[in-house]
Amino acid sequence: MATQLENLPNAMIEQILRHVARILDSYERLHEYEKMGCTVEQVKKELNSLKDSTEKLSPLMLKLFKENPSQIKGVATLSNIFKITYLPTLKIHLMYLSQVKKSTSDLLKIQSRLAITYLNVDGCIDNLRIIQAYLK
């Protein structure tokens, strides 16, 4: 197992870890927003960060999975979530928020909860944490 991971370029591992960290940071901020409130711009900023990191992370995760299909728990699940459910839902959410100029605190808390919910479809966040710990 270690031998296969050692064959992965350090740059690729660093990129994966950087994008995973950004996703996890945004997830935590959305939790804060759900509890404390936020602005439309704050939610959009986190969702855009999630979208950008996910779009860059997805091909890296697919490559990691192809090179280590049974070695890293959760990679296959994450690849499927990013392709099928998560990213399109995120883009729809961003489209909706781009049309909202002002919103109530309660509605923005609900928007944060919605983002947290679809971000953690099928344990996505837990799997990202597992992969992050595995690659460090």
C-alpha cells in the first residue's frame, strides 16, 4: 500500500490535500453561518470556494482511485458523489443565490444548512477527512 502511494507525485498529493482542506474549511464556515447567520455574499463565497475546489479535486481523486482502486477507503464513493450529485446541486444553489441580492438571516441560515446537507451526501465529509488523514 505505501509503495503504491509513494509512486504518486508529491505535487498531486499536495494538490489533493489543499483542495480537501478548502472544502473542509468551507464546510466548517457553513456550520458557523447556520448557527450565527451571515450575508448572501458570505454564503456565495463559500459555495464558490467549494465549487472551485471540487472541480479541481475531482480529476485528481479519479486518478488516485484508478491508481489505488482498493487501497483508500471512500475514494470511489467520493468520485461518484462529485460526478453525479454534489457538483450539479452546488451549481444550482449558486445560480439561485446569484439572483438573491438581499435575504433574511433565517433564510440564509437555511441556505447554509442546505449546503451542509448536500455536501455531506453519503458521508462525503467523513470520507474527505479519512483521505486527508491517509495522505498526510
